[in-house]
Amino acid sequence: MVKLVCPKCGLPLEVEDDVLDGELIEHDCGTIFEVKKINGVLKLEEFNEPMEDWGE
Ligand SMILES: [Zn+2]
């Protein structure tokens, strides 16, 4: 497991070692994050409900 800190509530947040870029994780506080893997470094980006636009 990789230990991160939830940017929203500040509590520990664990993700799988093999988590994929773009994977969604819901923290205990109810916030959903999208995992970003940049150069092997994991970052959490708050995920907002997609409207109809899945572009990119
Ligand atoms: Zn949280």
C-alpha cells in the first residue's frame, strides 16, 4: 500500500501499489479522487461528477 494524505480532510489515505493512472478512489470522508501517476509519483485530484463530457 502507498500511504498518502487526503488533501480534503487531512487524514491518511492508502492506495494500492498497483493503482492505475486515472483510477477513482473514494476516501472515508466521502470525497472521490482521481489518481494521477506522474513519473511514478502518485497525486490525488479531486474528482467532480462528470457531466457528459468525457473528453481529453
Ligand atoms: Zn478525506
